[in-house]
Amino acid sequence: MSVLMLASCADDESMQEVLEEEALVEQLISAELISTRNAVDIKLFLSLSGLDFPLDRLVYNVQVWKVEYKTMYKGASIIASGMVYIPEGVDEKFSYLVFAHGTIASNSQAPTQIPSNDIQELVFAGMATAGLVTLVPDFIGFGSSAELMHPYYIEEPIALAVIDQLKAVKELLEQEKVGSDGEVYLSGYSQGGYVAMATHKYIEEKGLESFELKASFPAAGGYDMKGVRAYFFDQEIYQQPYYMAYIAEAYRAYYGYDNELISKIFNPPYDEKVLGIFDGINTDSEINDLLNDTVKVLINEAYLTNPDMGVYAEISKHFEENSLLDWIPNTKMYLYHGDADITVPYLNSLNTYNHFIASGAAPDLVSFTTFKGANHGSGVVPYLEEFFKVLIEMEAPL
């Protein structure tokens, strides 16, 4: 009888543990351990890569995970995905670092789809080996949600995809008995800069229970959507026309515009092409080849002349709604941009910074760093080096 009772109690205790664990899982759907990377190997790669990372701070082995989690898109619950790099440590409490990637059009470029030996994956592992749980979301429209149109430069669904991955990873850490202090850092380049700032704004305005935002590091993003549009329209030649098409098609899909609006934004034959080229297969360069880099050839003259009037009023309103100028940061924000960037205009970042300061943001909270002579491509490396050094000093000053 005593043996049976003991077995029964053990079963009850096991069941209680299962129920308690299940109760913790609200966001996380699945987690797959892909690999474990050795800190020595990561440091060797980074030293050979030429990246100026603080190698003496890179001490933790790193587990590489793929996660699926619940998030919201247009009022419905969907499954999103991303990568997470978890440092291994005993009795440690790690902070979170989100790195939001730049603009991609092909699903093959999503973080969960790139090869394990890709340089990006190794850089993310390098960030984690400093003792940071590093999250890299696919974003809605890629990975596990590839059937959806990516909500490109649309504030709420982009921020939610980050917020909900943070919640899911917190649940994963609890399952794996990994400690965390709940502190969060946000980073990203190009579109990722916009995502970092949008997530910062979301957290300050709506809160995020169990987490504490410490700082964000947005770089080279288009934070003022009307400002981005004005820059596009002011160019005779714009070498990345797929950006203009991407924004228009993403807004059409998300807000439910009639297809006819696309024909009033783009001249034929490009209007019909825009409706079909963002299929998750075509890459950015392939889409550029299908469009035209002469702005007046690509864009309807009526839109160039009166972008806020008539049939364009609705998309203009949504540009304003998704611009990140209607708030004042109250947590540290470090803005970065190269002053030779002709892809995403440098002035968009500088004007955003000046707007924050003029609106009352504290100069000791919001800063702006210019990378002299850096364009959109060449600004990536100095950004990675600079923001990571600042972050490491904030996290664990010598």
C-alpha cells in the first residue's frame, strides 16, 4: 500500500509539474535546438572576419534555436518564427538583445532559412557569446508565415512580432532553466532600424510586463515615411526601385486598398508587375530588374505632383500613422546613419533626431552618430562594431 501511495504521489507531483509548465506557455509554439557553438570557435571567426568586437567579453558557448510563436496579424492569431541564440552559463542571469534584419524580399533570406555557416548567423552567435540572449525574428511574411505579405514599414504588426518573440523566448528560457534579468536591448539596420524604433515606441507606450527596456540602437531606417517618399520623388534615378514598390504593395495588402490604386501609383507596365512580384521567391535584385530606376518612368505623374490629394489621401494618411515621430523617447536611444547613404536618406535619421530633441527629448537619452562617408552598404560594419561596444559597456562596464 505504501509503495502504491508513493507512486501515486509521485505521479501527482509529475502531473502538477507538467500543468505548471503548460501554464507558463502562452506565446511559444515550438522550439528546436539546431546546434551548439563553441565560444573559442566564435572568437576565432570574429577575429578573422575583421569585425572589431570586444573579444575579451566573448566567453560563453551558445545554443542556436529556431522558435515558432503566436503573434497577431490584421486581428488574427498567426504563427511567426525566428532564431534565438542562448548563451550557456551556470547561475547566470542574461539580458535580451533583439537584432532586426534589413529589407529582404525572398523567404530564402529569412534568418530561419539561411545556412548555418552564413556570416550573419555567426555574427548573431558572436553577440550571444557575450552573454546576451540574442533574438533575430524572421518578421511576418517569412519563415513560418511565408504565405502572408510582409507588412513592410507598418508599425504595429512589425513591433508585435518582436514583442511576441520576446515573450516566447522568455517561456523557452524558463523551460530550459536559463536565467534572465529581463533587460532588453533593441537593435537593427535599415528596415531593422525602423523595427527597433517601432518596438521601442510600442514598449514605452503600452508597457511590457516582466521586461525592462534598457536601450535601443536604430540605424539607417526610414522613420519618417512621408520624408522617405519625398526623397524618392525628388530623385531622377533611384537604384533601388523595389523599395517603392514594396511599400505600396505591403500597404495595399495590409490595409485592403483596391488594386486600382496601384495603377494610379505606378505607370504601366509596372503597375501590373507590382501586384505579383512580391511572391517570397524573387530577390530584391530580381525585382529591381523587373522595374525601372527612372522615377518619372516608374511613378505616375499625378502621384508625383499631388501625393496627398484625392485617391492618394488614404495611403498618405497611413504613411503619417506609421511614421515614428508622434512620441518622445524616454529610454536611451542611440541613432546611427552614414552621411553618404543614398538608399535610405541620411537626412531622414538626422531630421528624426532633431525632431525628438526639439520636442523635448533629453539630449543625454537620445544621441545621433554619423558614419562619415558611409553609404547604405558600407555603414553596416561600423554600426555593428559601434553599437555592440556601447551595449557591452552598458551591460557590464569594466
